[in-house]
Amino acid sequence: MAIILGIDPGSRITGYGVIEQQGSRLTYLGSGCIRAASTSASTKTDGEPTMAERLKIIFDGVSELITQFKPNEFAIEQVFMARNPDSALKLGQARGVAMVAAAHQELAVHEYSARQIKQAVVGTGAANKDQVQHMVMQVLKLPHKPQADAADALAVAICHAHTYQTLIRKARG
């Protein structure tokens, strides 16, 4: 049995999804978002938290999830090259603090590209967000579509579960 925490990183909204894997059976344990876009603890005058404050919120949120769900597997989406270099840097920083939160609690970090995740969940690396949400709902037998960032994080966890199962089958020969 494995409990897998999947993370879809973002500097404003970081999605998370937690599943349990028993053999080929996957069970939904929880999902949601860590929202770092607005907080009352902001030191900026426009009400938006500084980047350092947002990164702390993400670190604290991921750390809390690890404490709550006690996963033994941690999977995160890799950075893709965005059109805007500033956005790519912020995304990389959000990924980094999530990975440090996992490493701090001695979890190995497994990284997957968006294409790998879509391929594992939908069957095509070119799937759109609606297709990913729909398949996550079907695979985990959810009564309704999860929020988009949470669905993406659940897809990361499902991708890791499928990859892990494939490695076990190959090892057995």
C-alpha cells in the first residue's frame, strides 16, 4: 500500500491530490488548493503578499499536508517552458519550496512532465484540462469534477501510481 501526494505547483494556487494505491486499485483520500495569492499578513501596500510570503505559504501548506496524510510517495509536475520568463521563474520557485517541504520530511521526490501525466491519465499527451478532469473523476470514482488545479494534482498522483506499478511489473519480469 502506498499513499501518494501529487502536487501541481503554482505561485498563486498550488493544487494537491492525495490517493491511496493498493495494487492496481486507487482510492481518493483528498484534494484541494493552497492559495497563496492573498493573505492578511501581507507587507505590500496593495494587499498582495510578497513572493517570499507566497513561498512560505506553499512550504507550510505542503508540510501540513505531509503531516496530515503521511504519504510515502511524493510526485510533482515538472516546469514547462512558459512564454513569460518571469512566470517560469515564479513557477520554479513554487516547485522548489514544495520539493524542499517533501525532502525536509525525508520523502523522495518524483517528477513528471505534463505530457507524461496526460498520457498516463487520459491516454494522450495532448489532452486538455477538461479531459484530465473527466478522467480523474472516472479513475477515482468521484461524484463530480474536482477543481482544475486539484484535478491536475490528482493526475500527477495517478501518473506516479501507474509508473510505480509498471516498474514493479518489469522488476518481476
